[in-house]
Amino acid sequence: LDRRTSPLHNSTHSSTTMKTTTATAALFFAVVSSTASAFSAPAAPVILPGEVDTTAAFAASTFPISPSDLINRAKQVLSPEIGIGTKDSGACLATDFEFVAAVVGPIGREEYLDALGGFKLEESFDIEQNTFGFTVDPLQPNRVWWYGRQISTQIAPFMG
């Protein structure tokens, strides 16, 4: 692909990049669709070498919260009513809570709440969360993973 039209190129021309990405996705779909009839559906689920048996992993877990209850709790903490601790004064966070990210942290509970409380994101941005795919990690059954593809529009000045 030409570097200027590659969907992997960080272009300032987002419409060109979007068109290319769409065309690439359509091409991929066409290739998969045209060859799909060559594959037959397996009679049993396909298990990859090294694939974790999630049923066995959860059955062996000593973590006291079931996967479905843990997912529900994660959704509660992420909800607009709690706002990952910003709207319930941190009541949803453990006293020994630590926030750790790629370039921030670890920071303790109070420092985390002070930092988030100062951002006022909802006053400056109209945010559509678009979360999906909530699942409990079978190897760390106290951890919930999910996808989020936020879309936001700045509606007021931010921090300044």
C-alpha cells in the first residue's frame, strides 16, 4: 500500500484514512465471504493448543465473587451514578486502592479521587461510552476486562 493511503499511516487527512480503512475492511470481508463456503462448520468447538479451559479455571478459583457478579459490580462502578469513584466520594473503592497506568502511578485512593475530581470531563465533553465485551479473566478471576470505544465532542473549554 502507498504510505499516504495506508490505514496504518498516521495521516492528518482523516477522511482519506477512513476511506482507505473502509475499503480495506470491505476487501477483507469480500475475501472471507468468497472463501467461507470452502470451510465447513466444525461439529464441536475448536480448542486451540494452550487455550484455557475457562469452565475448569472458574471452578477451581477460590475468589469469593462469581464471574457474573463481578461483571455486574464492574458495571456499577463504571455507571454514571458512581463514575469510577467520582460521584460516590470513593465509596466504591477499597481503602488500599491504587491506580496504576502506563505513565501515571501508582497513586493512592485519595490522590486518585483528587486528580479525577479536578478534570470535570462531563462539563467539557459530551461523551458516548460504547462499552462491550465484559469478561472475567480466568487466570486472574478478580479482574474484569472490557472494551471501550469512547466518542466525545468538546462542548466547553477544558482545564483552562
